[in-house]
Amino acid sequence: MSYRKECERIEASSKQFDISKRTERIFRVFLEQVFPDANISYEAKSFTAIIDGKEETTVPDFEVVRRDGKTIFIEITKDSRNGADPKEREKRIMEQAASDVIYIVLYNNDLKKIQREHPGFEFFKKDGRRSNKNKNNL
């Protein structure tokens, strides 16, 4: 199957999920391929902890319950880690509220790596537009 057709197949498959963000829908399809026998839920569970004297809550993007009973919570973000961690608050909440679970945050570079290693999973959709810088050179 061609790269373009695979992208289209994955995009179409992702539309069955009631998830508003395209990247998260595509990642849901990816999780199904990685964990074919798992129960995968979107924003299924919230966690609350006291952080700096305030009650804080986070809802991981995905809960993956594997066939062996292990549960993995996954948060994805297209934000980069340029010095400050964009998911620091969520990590602190998870450390306090659910230190016994597996909690993974996948950042921009992680998603790009998955996209390179698994063609068809376009988390960063290429729209074919040229930047303004090149318009004057036409």
C-alpha cells in the first residue's frame, strides 16, 4: 500500500472515535496496532492531588489496560520541551495521586519519531502550503 493510501486509511479509521483532536484520534489508532488485545479508553479517569496547597486534577489522554492486567496512562502533547516541561503539572499530580501506575508523556519529538518509524501515522499533517518566505520567489 502506498504511503498516501496508508495515511488516508488511518485517517478514515480514526474518525470512528469521538475524539475532537486529530492528533489524539490518530494516536488512538496507533495504540490499537501496538496493543491489539488491550482495552483502550480516551480520557477515562481523572487524578487529583494537592500541589502547592491547591487541589489540582489531570486527566491523561489514554488509559491502556493490557491483557496481562497492567494499566498504562499516556499523555501526548505536540508541545516541545524547550527548557520548561509543558506537562510538569500533570507529572506532579500523577506522582502524588497514582505513583503505583505507569504514566508516560509523549512529547513533540516522541511523536515525530513514531511518525518516522511508522509511516502513515501523520501526527503532523503536511498540508502542502508554502511559507510566506517562498511566495515572493514564484
